[in-house]
Amino acid sequence: MSGPVSAGGTRANNDQPFLMKSSAVFTCLIFVLLFSLGQTSTNGQTPTASPSPSPVVIKAGKLLDVRNGKVSSNVFILVEDHRIKSVGQEAPGGVPVIDLSYAFVMPGMIDCHAHILGNLRDYTPGASFRMSSPKKTLWGLRNLHLWLDNGFTTLRDAGEEDLAYGQLALRDAINQGLVQGPRIQSAGSFVSVTGGHGDADFFSADQELARRPNLADTVNQIEVAVRRDIKYGADWIKLMGTGGVMDLTSDFHVQELSEEQMAKAVEIAHRAGKRVMVHAEGTAGIKAAARAGVDTIEHGTMMDDEGAALIAKKGIWLVPTLETFQRGVTSKSEGMDPISLAKGKEILSYQQPAFSRALKAHLKIALGLDDAPEFLPKELEALVNGGMTPLQALQAATVSGAELLQWSDRIGTIEPGKFADIIAMQGDPTRDIKAVEKIGFVMKDGVVFKNDFARKD
């Protein structure tokens, strides 16, 4: 084949090797750049932004040990190179002091069931279709600041509808120090059957959308959907094991993914070093997910005694998300479709009996909101109203969340060697859990995000 025509009308065959080499070099450079950007996945790592902030000492009037509930007075916490260097009764010399001597200090909290993209207060059907992926991601950045503002320095994103994986872009941008936000582990898409809780298409048959890659109706299709999420950098695989409330097509009583499908997802994810969370409301779906060997069950709203015993035996985590259902039948009702509202009112009657069973079976429970971040304090209050002590609720939001994320060696407590994720409030939440409604100080990774206790001269 002859080469392209040059400006002078002759064939430019002699330029082909140079052009081919240049193209190859350019392609290699792009590949290296993309590969290096892709290495920020949080699975097993928590990259820290640079440069390191200057050393600082926090003087804590009251300091909570969330492991045992002990409260110590007048404690000095030395923070250096993003981490806690020491915790003691004497102030290190020559280091600036942040005075929290009139505050109650504890570790930054962890939300194990978050959705971060888009306007999280818009419950109208089709809200997701009215935003582009870039706009959803920008909303996500705004939302992440609210997580920090409420004292939550770490979260697990429980999946998004965004085909461009904006949640993973935000996770990586935070790890690279490009933007400010909580450290994140994240799921990819919602792996769902056609017409299930994760199927975004609620339109009529003659208006249906193109089939999306998160839909899987067979075991083979599960393999493809899971591998796609892994390919694009998901830390977790999110399965829709049963129907749900907020969609317009599913029944929360009904198991949607088969046990075989869920087991295949677990097999693929675990082989890749990833883990699996499953949305499970209905009784049969909860037990099928547990038998399939998933790592966490989200909601568990219709869990029976057999399901609780099975979850306990297998050591699976439960993230109950109490507040979102309780608020869903009241203030969420504006904008909700009547179908979703009716489902929300019905499912709420199952919640407290299931949570009581979880407590009686001594299940491993971590806090998860599944709502707009403004309502984070309400989830702690809901856990207490549901039967936990205030300390148990705080543990669900700290040490338990860290254990679920397999990050106990780096977050969840205020100890030397841990990342300096530290928050403070005026009241004592071990006595009155509502004290968490007024977080006055937030440090994440050794950097102060908020300090309402600072003196204003």
C-alpha cells in the first residue's frame, strides 16, 4: 500500500518509520501515565497526600479510648508526618499546641455505607438521569466535605449508578492530594438482575434504555459484571441480592440474584483480593447471601433468627442503616414516588425486630448511613434507640468500621502509629449520644479541616 501524499504531491513513505516510532512512544507514555494514576486503589493501602504538615500537639481535655470506654483527662497527642507519634500526659516541647482542653476528643468516625455522587437530597424518580457524570462527581466533592464536617474521616462507598465511576476518580484524587475528603474504599456499580434493585431503567417497554453493563441474569454474566468493576479499580463488589425500596420495579421481599450468582461473585472478587457487600432486605436473600460467603450484608431488614445465626457462624459483618428507613417515611416523602413511599412504610415494621435479633446474636455491626451526610449523627442516635449503648454505637463508628475495612492497623483509635484522624466535640457522647451533632474539630491525616474551638482574638 502506498503512503500518504505529502504537501508537495509525493508519497511520504520515508516518514512512516518515524511516525510509527513516535506514535508507539506516545502510546507508551500515555499507558505509563494511566497506569501510574491507576495505582492509587485503596485496596490494602492508604496513600497519603504530600507534603507532610508540620508537627503539632493536640491538648485533649477528655480523650476517649473507644476500645474500652475509658475517658482520660488532659492528654497530649503529638501528630507528626500524618500520623500519631505519641499519646501521653506531658506536652512535647517546641511544638505548636492546638488547645482542645475544653473538648471531648475521639477518633475520626467511619461510614461503612455511603453513596457520594449527585444530589443526595433529590428523591424524585429519574434524578440520576438529569445529571452528567462530571456534575455528579462535582456534587460528590461537595458531599465529601460534609462527611468531614460531621467528623467522618473515612467512608466506604456502597456503589453508584455512574457509568464513568466518578466515585473512583474522587477516591484517587483524594489519595493523590488533589482534593480534600475522607479516605475511601469504594464499590463500583450495582450488580443486579434485569428489573432488579440495581436496574436504573424504570421506563416502559417501548422507551427502554440500552442495557447497562451492571446487569447480570446468569452466572456467566455475573463473571463479566464483576470483572468489569475490578478492571476499573473497585475495592468492593456491590451485589443487589434482593429487591429494595427506592426503585420503582423491585420487591424487597424477593431474592433477586441467585445463591450461585452471589457465590461466583465472591469467588472472583476474593481471588482478585477484593471483597463483596450485598444489599439484602428480604429473609431468603439474606440467608442466600450468607451461604454464598459474602463479606458484609447491608440492611438485613427482614433477618430472622435462622439468618442471624448463620451470619454469626460465618463471621459476616452487618451494616444495618437504620436512620434512612426511619426518615424515609417522614421527611423523605417529598419528591418520592408513591411506590417507593409505600414500600418504605411497609419495610420499617420489620427493622427493629431484625436489629434486636442482630444484637441478641452478637453480630459484628458497623455503622453505615445510606443517606445524605447531613444526617450522619442521626445514625448513631438510631443505633442507640435500637438497643445499643452509646459506647457500642461509637465503637460501630470507629473500631468496628476499621475492622470491617481491614484497616485496624491505621485508623479507628487514637494510638501511636495510626493516621491522625481526630475529632472533638463539646459534650460527652458516651453519656449523651446527641453530642455528636456538634462536631467542633476535625483533623484528617494530620491536617486540620475544621476547628471551631480556635481562639478568635
